[in-house]
Amino acid sequence: MIIKTTDLVKRFGDTLAVDHVNLGITQGEIFGLLGPNGAGKTTTINMLVGLTSPDAGEVAIFGKKANGHNNEVRRNVGIVPQELAIYEDLTARENVTFFARLYGLKGEQLQTQVSQALEFTGLADREKQFPKKFSGGMKRRLNIACAIAHQPKLIIMDEPTVGIDPQSRNHILDSVRLLNKQGATVLYTSHYMEEVEELCSRVAIMDQGRIIAQGTKEELKALVAEEERIVIELSAVNYTLVDELKAVGGVNEATIAENTVTLLATKNTVSIGRVVDVINATGSDVLSLNVEKPTLESVFLTLTGKKLRD
Amino acid sequence: MRQIFTIFYYTLLRNLRDTGETVLQMVVFPIVLIFILGNALGGTFEQPQIGVSEIGYVRLDQGPVADYFEEFLAGDEIAKLLNVNQVDSRQQGLEMLEDREIVALVELGEDFSQRVMEGKTSPILVTTHPASPFRAMVIENILESFIQGGNTLQALTSMGVEQPEFVFAGGIIEDKSISTTGLTPRAIDYYGVTMMVMMVMYGALYATSGMSSSYLATIGQRIKTTPVRAAQQYIGLVLANVLTVFGQVVVIMAFSGLVFQVNWGDNLPLVLLIALLMVVLAIGLGTMMVMLVQDERRASSIISTITVISTFIAGGYFRVNIPGVAGLIQYLSPNYLAQTAIFNTVYSGPPQQTIIMIAAMLGAIIITFGIAMVAERRAIR
Ligand SMILES: Nc1ncnc2c1ncn2[C@@H]1O[C@H](COP(=O)(O)OP(=O)(O)O)[C@@H](O)[C@H]1O
Ligand SMILES: [Mg+2]
């Protein structure tokens, strides 16, 4: 286990920010911590890295209890904070060098690895510029460069793609994959379901301080995905249609709204051809038909009764 | 050590880069103020403030220059400032000085006229009470104007005498905390010191902004996750800010000394040491404030207000004379401690007073940093 937490608890006044959180992150994976704003993701990370002291529970990183100041552990962790933590009045290269030095790099190795980090985040040709002049995406990438120059074994990223253009976002997601391929274990926090779905092998879903589900993506989907949704757009609606569709084998529920029919069906049991035949028999045409597989979004929806993003 | 140096180096780099507005505020602004207050307002600011000072006068010389001197003291202008009490002997004058009946004792020695007319150095002995340094400055200003003033000078030269050199003799009085002062600060000398000290107080703003970004807020948090100990981070930041403000002090002192001839005295190392202590104190104050309120903007505005008040009660903008016990409030002003120590050093005041001021500053430094550390620990995390 690279990270293991046992019943972590943190309160801020009346707010129970983190409520008995148990996480286990193994070597070499990209682990996603998914949850809406205010779920307690940042607070959890702050306890992992010693910025916040837990009210109860334990943290172990690299198998060592992380209480107090352990340079050996810290040297091998890179943190990308949610809020930009770079100096506007130091150049991109100086920013990366500053943090790399704090992580103990020096001499030739310092220069090489700083250059690599800048290269890696696509900032090499702007390394002499001040972040003042950077776009939001470039600042985010610099924020990441400062966390990776010392080549940590564990990289913790707290919503590294918030509020940036799609191009920078893709660049960042590619970088995360590459860092992982080069051997780093990644804890990736986000409230974007798509990112976590795309990037991570295992996921924990967090809401109101609690981990409500944890496992591989498939395991999580299996939790809710006994059913699939079939959404059909029709040219015209006949009100006997609902009952006729319910009679089709595998269909558990059918609803109509305007000229769209939504079926809830047991997974992989419904014959789509049969459904279309029934519709055609009522004199209506199928304009579009969509079989929706479960997503992490629907997992979240099912487990919490609300959407991930409002 | 390497970690402290890294924090120190990059903080200093950022402070130095942050030119433009900061240099304007921290260096150009005080220099301009020294110039304006020292010249434009210099001639007028004392008289309405000070009122009449009682002085004792011992005349042992019967010669003509002493007559001129008495005529000079009896002049209308002088009468507004000085009330001259004839005293028979030095001993009697010193007793009056001790009893605070007079604030200064002026003596003309037996051979005063003789020596002036021979073109030799002619001491006018001035003994002042350290409790009234500003009145002493006024008196010494007046005496200097006697020597250098047009009428006197003309009279003396018409008598075939070269302009006499003005030297105060250093008469030491046994076991009394009464001392003779050396030269007299002109307005520009005065403002050179007070404006420099005021700038140092504003230097506390380096601490409020530096500490909040690099210690408390996002970047500070990030630094805390690296293998750097909080103490190293703290020390590196404080050292860089101290050095930044101290560098500005040196620029102001050098510029005002070379261009405006502001008198920084003979004991430059001691003056620099006092300035350095003041810088550390100001940084301590800024650090304490930001740790207490945990908010850069509020800390900065509190610091600015404190600086204005502290400069005011120390007489930084214009000399203030707070009578009686209320005068003790001046000791709460860091400016006052530093100014008094510097004036005392430059104008050869009693050394023990300098030591008291330095000790008070050291105490204040320990208190501010102590409170800052306690406040930081208590901040919720
Ligand atoms: N320093 C703090 N003081 C008080 N409440 C806080 C503090 N930090 C976080 N919280 C509260 O704790 C909860 C979790 O916040 P956070 O960990 O930032 O969530 P997330 O990162 O998932 O958006 C929120 O309700 C937030 O308001
Ligand atoms: Mg967060």
C-alpha cells in the first residue's frame, strides 16, 4: 500500500468535513477520488500530507505512519494543490527550481530534472517568462511542474484541471498517464466524472465527508447497473404504447415524456428489434434510439440521489 | 541550512524584483520627505512648538565678544525662545540644571574674547539636561546662529578677527546624568533620522505580505509539504525581509548623507546596528500582526496605522513634547526607541540611554516574535 488511511475524521466546528475515511491506494495505480465540491477531498489530502491534523484515525504513506515530519516520506511525494501555488514574480523555471531545491535536488541533477519537468508540462519554451503572462492552463501546468521535478514516487493532484481550456486539460491528462507509466503512483482528485472515468483504474466516490463507494470502475458500476436505460425518440406518440412496451421481455419500466420514451430494462435482456417492431406497429417511427450504459455519474446519482454537478 | 538559504535567496530575489512601486515607497518617498521637511519646513517648525526655554548663563569673560554675545541674547527674536538667567558660578548653574530650573547652562570662559580675537578656538560651554533633548537642540541652534549669523560675523571680522571655530568643550560632570552634547542637529539631520526610521516601520509590510503568501497561504502551505521544517521556512523568510529593508536603510543613509549632508555621526557601526535592530523589530511586528489576524490586508492596514501613530508620538513628523507621565507613552513607539538611540549616538548623548533604548528594542523583538509563534500555533488547522 502506498497510501492507507484508517477511519480518518476531521471536523471544522460543526462541519464534519471528513467522516471515517478508509482509503487504500496501491503501487502503480491512478486512483481517482471523485466527489462534488465540499465533499472533503481537499481536507482528506491535507491530512495525507500533514497540513491538517486529523481529529481521529491514522494515515500511513509508503507503509510508514505519517505523523510529524518525515523528510524521507516527503522527498518522495509531489503535491499539486487545488489552488495555484506558484510565485507570479518568479519565472517558470525559477518556480520549478525553487521547489526542486526544497525537495533536495542540487547541481547537475537539479538543472536536468527541472528542464525535464518544464519539457514535460510543455513550458520549456516559456521557461524564462513570468506566470503573470500565462493563461490559466499554463499556470495549472506550471503548478504541476513544481510537483514533479524531484520525480516523486507518489503524486497527489487536487483538481488539477479546474477552470481551464480543453487543450490544456488533455495535455494534463496525458501527462498524468505518462507519469504513471514512468512508475509514479497517482492520487487524482476531481469532481469531473469524465476525467476520473477516463484516467483512473480504481475510484473512491466521496460525498459529505464519507466514502460512499470504492473499487474498480467496473465494480462500482456493477453496484447500480443491474439495469440499463433505453431512450427512444419517436415521430408520434400513442398512449397505449407504454403498456405494449412494458410487455416486451426484459423491460421493467417505461415512461413517456413528450415524444421520448425511456425504458429501464434488465441488462442485456431486451431485444431492440422487438422494441422497434412494437413501436412501428403503433404507426410511429423511431427517430433515434440510445442504450445508456451506467456511468460513474449514474453510480453517484443512485447512491446519493443527487447529481455530481449542480 | 541549504533549505533556509533557498527560502532566503528566492524571497530576496522576489523582494528585489518587486521594484517600481516598492522602491518608490520605501526609498524615494523617505528621501523626498527628508528633503522637504528638512528644508522647506525646517526654519519654521520649532518655534511655535517649543516656547521659551530657561537657560543659565555664566559670564567669566569681560571682553568685547562677550558683550556682543549678550546683546545677541537680548535680541527680540531670541527673547521669544530663551529666557536668560544670570548665574554667578558654574557650580550654581549645574545645581539649577539638576533641579530642572533651567534646561541648559551656557558658559563663556575667562579668556573667551581674548581667544576669539587672536583667532583661536573659543569654546562656548553648553551643558544640557538629557531629559530635554529637543530644547537642547533649539539652544544649540541659536548659539550656532550667533557664531554664523551675519551681524556677529560682520562685527567680528570688522574687528579683524577670522570667523571663530565653534567648538563645544566636552565638560563631564561627576556622577550626574548630565552631559554635554556635541553638534546640533539641523532640521534635515533630524528628519534624516526620523524618516529613515519611519521607512523601517513601513518595512513591516514586507513581513505581512511575505509571511502571508509564503507561510500562511497557498504557497506557504505547499512549502510546508516539502522536506522543509517550519522553522527553516520562517527563518529564511525573516532573514530575507530583514536584509531587504536593511538594504533600503543603507541606501537612504548613504544618499541623505552624501547629497543632503545629513549628519550620521562618527559612530556609523553603532548607528547601523541600531537601524538593524529597528528593522528586525519592524519585521517582528509585521510577522506578529499577520499571524494574529491571519489576513494580509487587515494586517497591512493595521501596520500602516501603527506606523503613522508611532511616528507621530515619536515626533517623527514634527517635534512633539509630551509633558509629564504621559510622555512615557513615547516608549511604546518603536520609532522613539530607535530615534533616541540614534540621536544619542550621533550627538554624543549619555551612552547608558542608548543602551536602555537598545535593550528595549531587543525586548520588543523577543516579544513580537514570541507572540507571532504562539499565534501561529493557535491558528486552527
Ligand atoms: N479550514 C476550514 N475551516 C472550516 N471549514 C472548512 C475548512 N476547510 C474545509 N472546510 C469545510 O469542509 C468541507 C470539505 O471541504 P473540502 O475538503 O475543501 O472539500 P472538497 O475539496 O471536496 O471540495 C466543506 O464543507 C468546507 O466548507
Ligand atoms: Mg477541494
